[in-house]
Amino acid sequence: MTTPTTPEQLRQWDNDYVWHPFTPMQAYREEDAPIIERGEGFSLFDVNGTEYLDGISSLWCNVHGHQVPEIDAAIKEQLGKIGHSTLLGLSSTPSIELAKKLVELTPENLTKVFYTDSGATAVEAALKIAYQYHQQKKSGPEDRRLFGTVRGAYHGDTIGSVSVGSMELFHSIYGKLLFETVTVPSPAVLHRPDGTSATDLIQHCFDEAERIITEHGDQLAAFIVEPLVQGAAGILVHPQGYLKHLRELTSRYGIPLIADEVAVGFGRTGTLFACDQEEVQPDIMCVAKGLTGGYLPVAATLASDEIFEAFLAEPAAGKTFFHGHTFTGNPLGCAAALASIDLFEQNSTLENVQQNAALIAEKLKPLADHPNVGEVRQKGIMVGIELVARRDPVEAYPTAQRTGHLVTLAARKRGAILRPLGDVVVLMPAPAMPRELVERLCDIAIDAIVEVTESVRLN
């Protein structure tokens, strides 16, 4: 009989062997982060039995909670048939059914589904598809090598997705590995030049987008954008009409628009997809995270017929998209995704998101006048609370102080898991989280912010 592994042994093995993503490992080893053993509903339980509210929906991907009977059953049923085969030259029932469902749900011009396994790989595929499309399109080949993006963008961590990102902290060290891009300013208003109004800054961003896209119109292979909200940049919410403005500009110059819906898709902004809110039809759309309800790593890159048809020819013509992954379209993940999508309608999940969005806005009102809260940004149930040392003029906390991280530690003591983006405290409840748990999450976040900012002020 195997002796059960103790929490202390797991802690030692974690420190000895596991390299955690986006984690300063020296500090991590000193903080005794929870080792999660199981999940139930919207809670996580560690190896010591301590319960935590999952306040970031397991890195923005969980939708309906943990141990959801319908999703569990779908995976078990599929497992009774086959766990994995391949889509390279073969197909599978769940991958076909999921592709049809995605085409029905996404903007109507998106008709083809290319599977990958994460948000970054979905973006990587999109970039390569766009580049190859211009070499092979019916109107004649064009050598378009530039990609357009929004300042502060985050699209993943593969080399292509890093190239179209512009987060200095994450990406600067890889600069010599990246391909060339052009960047338009992000219409985020908190950190703006002295004497510039929010209205003036937004208009400047609209104008600059037009100027830059016009200047490079015949060179751009594609323009990629996180619709409505730049997630990893700090939950930066774009003004109404900005996405539509980018769509109009890119259409004018024959530039494919790539909508990176990895973080914002599947209900988090209040509609199933963020593009729906401005009736924008991108040429390519990337989905991941919430696609399987947060259960399994399946992602998809959807494309229009016009894009797809540029890849159609006899094999000898060499127009095939030579790109793919071993676990592309994994049947277990596709089965989970189909079950998750069904639950949106069965449980009125989008209505729940809209109700919780209003609740969050009301609950967080006390932070509006907090001396160390520069801004509360919200779109649907995506929330970023930016902490500042001073509000007027805006002054950031010292980076080494890790104020946002201290708030997450304070929240953990109160029974909730949060994860900051620098000094932006992120709340990301699952779309299906019930009202009473959302209220609790907001209360914990406020209490943790008050505790930490007062402590920092006193020191």
C-alpha cells in the first residue's frame, strides 16, 4: 500500500521540481502558496482542506464552476470511446460537432475552424494564416510583412504572439527574436499627459489609429486587437466605437482584422463574444480559455471563406497550411466544450453575467473615493482596480513594493484567490458564479485593499 503524500512533502517537491509560469520563484518559495487538491462549485480546496473562493476563475477560463455534472459526464462518455486520435488527415465526431457549433455562434462571416490548444497557439496560427493568405489570395500575391497592434497588447507567449504584444515587462528581453510591427496608442485614459482631458486623449487615439493604418495600409498583413478590453495590460476598457473604427479602417485597406477573443470571449464582457457588442465581423477570430468551460486545453482560430479559399489548390501547388499540433481538436476537450456551450443556454449564463456586472459596479462604488485607488475599470465581469500611491497627480507605488501582490495575500487570508497585474487587482468571477459569491468576492477585495493601502501608508 502506497503511503499518502503529506502536504509538507508536496511543498518540498513543489519547491524542488516545479517551475511556475509568470512567477518570481525566489519569492514564491517563501510564501507557501496554496497547493490545490480539488475544486467544487466556485471554490478551490488545498491539501490542508482550506477553502478559497476562485476569484479569478482559474486564470480567466472557468465558466460554470468546478465538478460541473454535465461537463464531467460529457468527458466520461467521450473517454469511453477514445481519449485522443488526430486531426492530421483524419477527423473525429466531437471536433466536427464543435466546429459547426462555433460557426453558428460566432460572427456570420467566420465559417472555418482551425483547432489548436491554447490562446497563444490560436494567435500564432492566426498570424501565419494571415501572412500566407496574402501570398496566395485570388487577387494576386502581396508581400505584406507588417502586423498592426495596440500598445500594451498581450496575445500570448509564443514568438509570434509576443511579436504582436507590447508589454515591456514580459517581452523586452526577447526583442531580438521578434518580427516587425506597428503600434497604435491604446485609448486608456488614467495615465495621460498633464493638461490632456480624457476626451482629447480618446480622440487622439482614434486619429492616430487612422493615420498609422493609412500610412502602412499596403504593408500590413493583419491588425490584431483584443476586442473591448486589453486584459493583461490591466483590464483597459476601450471606449465605445473603437473596435468598429479599427474594423472600418482595416476593411478600407484590405487588412485582415484578427479579433483575439481568448480572454474576453464566452460571456465575460456581457455578450457571448465581445465583437457582438459593436456588430464587428473580424476576418479571423481566436478563442480559447472559456471554450471548454475551463476544463481542458482546446483553442480555435476561426476564419472567413475568403481567407480559407486562398489555401485551396491541388497538393502539388504547395498552398496547404503546414501548421498543427499533436493534440489539435482533442476529443475530450471538444466534448467538454460542447457541454459547456449547452449550459450557456440551459442556465441563462449571459443573463447571470449581466446581473452580476451591475452588482459588481454597485459593490465597488466605495472605492471611487479611496485615496489609493486610481481607477476602477469594468466591462461585464472583467474588473481591474488600479492602486496608486497618489491620485492627483497620479503616482504609482514603487514596483519593488508589490502592492498589488500584497492585496492578493491579504485576500487569501480572507478565503479568496486573486492574482494582480502589477498594481492592478483583478476580479474575474466565473460567468456562472451566483450572486452571493460575487458579493463575497467584492467584500474580500475591498477589505484586502483597505488593509494593505493603510498599512503601506503607515509605513
